[in-house]
Amino acid sequence: MLTSFNKKTPSDVISASLLENGGAIVLNQADDELMDRIAQELREPLDAKGHEFENDFNGYKTRRLGGLLELSRSSAELMVHSLTLEIADAVLKRHCENYRIGSSTAIEIHPGEDAQILHRDGDFYPISIPGVEFQVQVMWALTDFTAENGATRLVTDRDVLKGVKNRETEAFENIDESKVEQAVMPKGSAFYWLQSTIHGGGANTSSSPRSGVFISYSLGWVRQEDNHYLMIPREVADSYPDQIRRLIGYQSHGPYLGIYPGDPDGNWWDA
Ligand SMILES: O=C(O)CCC(=O)C(=O)O
Ligand SMILES: [Fe+2]
């Protein structure tokens, strides 16, 4: 069952629930002022370009934008929220030394949108390894997420995954609605889910948009979903603190993977 915690809950309690159920909510993890600031920074670009991401998977009444670091400087505050990083540490650092932002996307589901197809994020990886989550994802609520406006749907019953292979998405089409829960949460809250969790955006039957910021964190030895090196201009990347630069990929994994001349962390033989 999907459980809601608050931001004072120790992160190991939240991570344990996330790992057991595939999802967990932290209510009001960020304050309204930050969420409003991000929503304001995203407003113009979302209106100008958000429709360009319409397709069968994303929907045709949903606006989206990727590469948030270029569009909303305040979104960086969500990316490095200490509780979020503790949760990402618990899920990912079992299998890697450091991890990266996979993608960062604003998702605004407008009235009249249908429920998104149920899926698993990270099914773009051609293999799966039992027990290894390649990614962990978080959806930050820029507006309240309600049952009516399209709060993310998910299946916490892990048994439905038994026998389902990587990318076997047809298996999700007949999932009984009674197995589907929704991440209902107030603005400022964060919904976390595992890469292996079946989920999808909800239908918006209300009269106003449901807006959120989606951020994924992926193992340091897999390719990130977004190509941050091409999406975020170098001078924009360099304008952020080292913690952010490292999270988008300006670091190596261990001494050998992703190294570059002069790498302070890598075993660059010419250094
Ligand atoms: O908008 C949502 O609630 C979820 C979106 C999603 O799961 C996706 O696009 O992969
Ligand atoms: Fe998804």
C-alpha cells in the first residue's frame, strides 16, 4: 500500500517503505514559496513549447518540458533536496558509487486528458537485473495532486510483476483497476517510485491543470535518459554549484568510467 510520510520522518523509514511497496509519498517536503517560484519560472516556456512533447505516450492534452536546469534555476533546489538525496542514496548506492539525474521534466496535465498508459520508467534499458533498480523517480507537486486532476497512478502490489519480463508492457494492459492506487498529495509534496513500479499519469477530469516536476536519478554506470551535455549549454552547467554539475554527469564513476584528462576522481593516466 502507498504510504504518506512527512519530511521529519527518518529517510531510512521512507526508503524501506519505497523499496517494499514500490512507492512512497513525503507530504509537504518543499514549501509553497519554492513551488510557486518554480511554477512561475516554467510558465512562459511551458506555454511556448510545452505542446511540442505531445505524443501517444505523453498525451495530447499534456504540456511537458525537459532540461529544467536551463529553464528554472529554482528546480535545482528540488534536485539536491537533502531528504531526496538520502532516499536516492538508499535505493541506488547499493549498486553504484554515485548516480546522476536521468531526466528532469515539467509535466502539466490539462483538463480532458486521459489516463496515461501504465508503464515502467527505465524500460528503455534493454536488460533488467533482478533486485537492481536502475532508476528512482520523484514527482514534485507544483499544484495539489487529486484523484480528479490526474494524480499519478501506481500499482503497489508487487505480485502483478511476477513472471513479467523487461519491456513486456502488454502485461500491464489488463491490470485490474482495484490494484491501482493514486498518489494524491498536496502541493509541495514528493511522490517517489522505483523503476520497477508500474505507474502512469492520471486522467484529468477537473477544470484546472495538474502540474508537477519529474526528476529521475539513475545508477552511475548506466546511460542517463537525457543527454545533459547537449541539452544544457556548458556555461549554464558551469554556473551551478559543483553538486549539481556532478549530478548531471560532470564526474566519473569510480576511477575508470567517464574519466577525462585532469579528472580529480578518476585514474587518468596522463594526469
Ligand atoms: O505525470 C505523471 O504523473 C507520470 C508521468 C509518467 O509516468 C511518465 O511520463 O513516465
Ligand atoms: Fe513514468
